[in-house]
Amino acid sequence: MIAAIVLAAGRSQRFGAPKLMEEVLGRPLLQWAIDSALASNVDQVVVVLGHRSAELRARLRRGRFRVIHNPKFEEGLSTSLKAGLEVLPPDCEAACVFLGDTPFVPWSATNEVIHQFRSTGMPVWRPCYRNVPGHPVLVGRDVWPLIVDLKGDVGLRTLLLNYPDSLISMNMDPPRDVDTIDDLEHLRREVGQSPALPTSRINSRD
């Protein structure tokens, strides 16, 4: 099986408020990130919360995903990544890592990293949107021990340096990540003008 881990435990310090609760088209930003994972071919979705987790969890609709709390979230991103991996079942072959503040990740990009993993056996894959590396990042179980050694507010960047050939070219614009209020307003304008969101398959998979 292939799982998805949605990292959503941060304090939104650059934004200045709990940005994952901010709504876009009537859904919290985090819900869109979760729905992006659900729309793909992953078998399980784990959402890792931390800062103000009870409030954020209450904003999420029920669905085919599991929510966990990372009590060490203040120690950095690496702790949330490890918390997500720790709850995956023994038969999980790989995890696709999503960011809670990056909604509308195309399901086709997720399905492509899964396809490359299963067809080549190489343990790390990520999409590259018009020459911009992005998410989700797929990490096979073989490299999970390397993630356990990560500390502090670091993600998979160090690990990815060991796999320069892992990029998959995607002929589409990168999904926008939301770090500031301006980013959020730009995102709202963009989706308000688009009749077909990248997660349009989600309703058929609920």
C-alpha cells in the first residue's frame, strides 16, 4: 500500500495567524490539501496536526483520513514527518508527503510518482512543475531510517540531494503554497477564475 502524510502542525509564523483554517471556496486551506491526497491513488491519508490542533481538527469535514497530533511539533518539521511515518502499517511500501499549506496538488502528479516508484524501484520521487521541484515527495520504506535521523525544522531536502534523478517533469504550473496573506489572496483570485480545480475527482471518491 501507499500512504499520504499531510504535514499541518506548524505555527504559521510568517502568515501571522492560523493560515490552515483560512477558507478558500468554503473549505479550510488544509481541507483542500487533504482532498488533493484523497483524489489520488493513495490507499491511506494521515494528517499530522500540532499547533492549535483541536481547533483545526474541528474545522475539517469527516472523511477517509486519519488525524494525529504531534506533541513535539515545536521542535520542527522533522518531528511531524517522523510522527506520520510511525503510525503507518507494516505493509506500507511508501509515503507521499504533502504540505498542509499547499492545496490543489494535482492528483495526476501524485499518481505519477507512485507509478515511477512501482515501475523502477527507486525509493524517492517528486514532481517538477515547469522546472520547479514540488510536492508530493514520495519516500519508500527503504529510506525511512534516514528520515529518523533528521532533527529540527528540516524536511526532506537533505535526503533529496542524494536522488538528483528523482524529478518527474510535469507540464503544468506548480501549485501555490501559502506563506503570507498576499499568497492567500492570490490563490483566492486564481481559483475564483478557474471552473475546474485540480482536485475535481474528489467528489467521486468520497
